Amino acid sequence: MTGNAPRNMIFNGDCIDVMQAFNTGSIDFILTDPPYVTRYRDRQGRSVANDDNGRWLKPAFAEMHRVVKDSGFAISFYGWNKVDLFMEAWRAAGFRVVGHLVFRKRYASSSRFLRYEHEQAYLLAKGNPRMPSRIIPDVIDFPYSGNRLHPTQKPVEALTPLVEAFTRRGDLVLDPFSGSGSTLAAARALGRDWVGVELDASHYRTAARRLGQAQRMDAA
């Protein structure tokens, strides 16, 4: 498979390998929640693939920069205590940091020196994109997903305004670290096309079922 990025499909594989088959500039917008490189383990003992190393960071974001269109945007969640690794990878790829987003929780995901009650992401630009037609705030509510489908499952409600602000109907949204498919579900609900990649076979199957069920409901 080589050429324009496929639409409305999820791949089970390494996102670097999969993206290498996409044409340069074939993606309109990227929204992704990669591993935070923190060796995360939830209360049930679930972990995240490749969360124990950062070797994938630079090559993955280099491919993301290549496949997103000129003057396009990417939004990446990141681990606050590894921001130096992420920032280095984004800048090495060629992205410019143009904004920061905070997702406000009504609960603490954990407590150590502080109660951790937010998630965070950076808005990254390739080239010099135009200003969005509707500018959203940089603080967004983050309802609890329950993490039923994935140990770090993001709520679709928090991702929807991001997709809506930086894309138009029919645009192609990429999530190279799809997890349970929340980004793809948000894109689909807004009438955008989507393509995802997930390394973990179990999470890939979860996302495929989730999006497949939604497509069957549309066709019914």
C-alpha cells in the first residue's frame, strides 16, 4: 500500500512503517495521544505499548510532519514530566509550537506532590497556516471516560472541538496512536474522514469494533 493515505480505515502495526506508505501532504490534520514514556500502569495493571522507551518519538513525529499538508496542524498530547523529549522531537521534525491546551478534569487521575487534575497537549504547525475561522479556548473540559476501553482513554467530547476547529467536512484526520479510537470517533461524528494506526492488537480490535459499529449504524 503506497500513495494517498487511505480513508476510514484502522491499521494494526507500527505507525512509522504505516505512515511511510502515505504520500507527503496527504493528511489534513493530526490529533494523537502517544505514549507518555512514563511506564504507566493503571489500577488494573494495564499498560501502554512502547511507554517504556522514547526511541520511536523522533521517527514517528518526522513522519507525521511529512504526511500532514503544508500549512497544516497537529495536536499532540504529551507527558508533562517528559516534555523535553517531546519538544525535542517536535522541533526536530520541523513543527512549530503555536499553542498549548489544558484539559480540565473534575477528578484527580493520581496524587503525589499535587493532585493531577488536568491533561495537556500542544498545537503544532507545519509552515504558516491561516488562523482558524473559529478560535477555541485553550482550556477545555475533560469528562471522565471511565477508561473502559483503554487505560488512558480520551473522551470524545474533549476531542470533538479540536477536530471541528482545525478541519472541514471531508478532510482526512490521522491518529497514529489510535488506542481505542476516540480521535477517529470524533472525526467520524463530525463528517470528517479518518485513518488510524494502533500497535497493540487488542486495542486495535477494540477501535475497529467501535468504528465498525458506528459505520453499521449509519448504514442501517
